[in-house]
Amino acid sequence: MSATVIVDALWGDSGKGKVAAWYASKLGATYAVRAGTGTNAGHCLYPSANEIIKTRQIPLAFYKSKAKIRVGSGVVVDPRILLDEIATYSLQDRVKVDYRCAIIEPRFIEMEQNSSHLKNTVGSTASGTGQTRAAFILRQALQAKDLPELAKYTTDVAQELNEACKAGEEVIIESSQGTYLSLALSPDYPFVTSDNVTTAASIDDVGLNWQHLKRVVMIVKALPSRVGAGPMSGEITEAEVHKLGIEEYGTVTGRLRRKGHLDFDLLKYAAMLNGPTEIALTFADHFDPDITGSDKLTPKVKELIKKVEKACGAPVRLVETGKLYSNLVELK
Ligand code: IMP
Ligand code: MG
């Protein structure tokens, strides 16, 4: 029993990559593995004010941990992005993807970019992820094992992870997007991504036997955001977002994110689906500017934590008070 899954409660963009990096370092993980859909997700982490680490394919946990970096077989792989991230961060000896991962081909990206349904109605990131999944389901996709340029970067991730867990090692599984973007579990179809992104979906994405699952960290973004179309309860106006100075732009698409207040009924349902054992409350500085960069909770954030814990039925362990990696505060 030694795997930790990191999932998002709502619509993503909540710092899963950064939180997963924190857990990998804290627990001394031997593996950090990406679950989720594909390269539609953009994860970023700020080691300092003028330094940024950004990835779309691999987990960010290479920062501050010695974990081996893996991508599970349920995640589709864009070889161009994968090889670029490996080269950019000099990870030739640490990164491997499952040999069964389906491959995003340039034609799949073009098909998404030319689909007015995906681009205009759904608000897809047009990364080729959904089109590749469709080809995979129709048994028409290439897999990582079919590409000579990936030969030295493939392995059986499921076997590695299950063996590591059996040996008592720590494994961190990083999901993508958010619970309410799950294909078959969100009430908002078609404004969803191309697979489920819950706890159960995540362990399936990486081939982990459920008996190894020890911890589920559900991320709650204190002032949630949504990119693309679809309902968003508690949404505030763009003018209000500007007035509060809390604009956020998508890592992959550069789009301004819609923002809103937490809906505790949605949180409760997300907790029912994901079964969190602990919560990471991120973007607390957007909810209460007074907490920015601090390692002490403000009364307003303390109040919020109580409500979040009640809705989720799990304790808040980690609070993010600013954009730097060092702004993650563990509650004792
Ligand atoms: P797709 O998965 O790129 O086709 O996008 C489908 C929907 O999911 C759109 O509303 C996207 O904005 C949203 N989406 C996809 N990836 C992410 C992500 O990483 N964060 C937040 N929303 C995402
Ligand atoms: Mg999946």
C-alpha cells in the first residue's frame, strides 16, 4: 500500500503538477507518473519569481525529487513534445513512457484544429488528444512501441509501479484536468475532455492494482476557474476578475480563464466520486490576498478550510499561498 493519487475536484488548472512535486519530494517517491488524458494539460511550477518549469507530457516531480518519471499507458503521447521536454530538462536517464501509449500524430492535431465543433463549441485545446483517443478506440492508432525514436524511452509502467508498491516504495500518480471535465461523469457533456479523470480512472491509466492505493489528494482551487465552454456555477464577470487582479491564462492555449466562487455541492459530489483522504487547497491568495506569500493562515482562509473539510469529508493538509513552489504550506 504505497501509492498516492493527485486529482482535481473541479475544472483543473489548480496546481496538480506542483502539488504532485511536493508529495514526491516529501515522501521520497521512487516513481512519479502521469495519468489523465494527454498533452491537453499544461502543468507549471515557479522555482523562483523569474524561473518557470512547464510541461505538457511529463510529471513536474523531477523538480526537488529523485523519482523516476513515467507516463501511464492510458495517456496519449505526442513524441515531439515528449522528446522536447526530455531535452529541455536533461531527463534522458529518468523518463520513460509505457510501450502501450497511443501516439498523437500531426494529422490528429490538424483534424482537431479544423473541427469547428471542438474549437468553437467545446473549446478544446486542439492538442490532438481526443482525436488520438478516438483512433485508439477504433484500433487505428500507433503505440509508443511502434516508433524507433522512442525505443529507449519505453517500458512496462504498470509492472514497474506495481512492483515498486509491493516493495513498499512510494509512487505518485498525477492526474490531469478536473473531475467535472470527466467524459462520462461530468453532467456537462459535451463540454468535457476525452476521458474520465477521477481517482479510479487515474489508477487505471497507469495500470495500478487498487490494493496499492494508500492516499488520495484532492485539490480544491480556492477560487475555481474553467477554460472553454460549459456551465460554471458561481462564475464572476471578467470585469470583476480584472478588478481583483486575479487574471489567469491557460498554459497551453493562452486563453483567459473564467473564474468563480466555490460551489460546495459540486465539491461534495467530487468527494463522493474521488474518495479523498486529504485535501490540498490551492490559490488561497486569489481567495484572500492577505495570505499572499505567508506561511500563516488568515481568518478568512481558516473559515474556508472548515467549509471545504465539511464538504469533502477529509482534512486540508496543504495550502498554497502564492505562485512560488516555496509557497506551499503544510498544516500541522
Ligand atoms: P480537450 O480535452 O483539449 O479536447 O478540451 C476539452 C475541454 O476540456 C475544453 O473545455 C478544455 O478547455 C478543457 N481542458 C482540456 N485540458 C484542460 C486542462 O488541462 N485544464 C483545464 N481545462 C482543460
Ligand atoms: Mg483513462
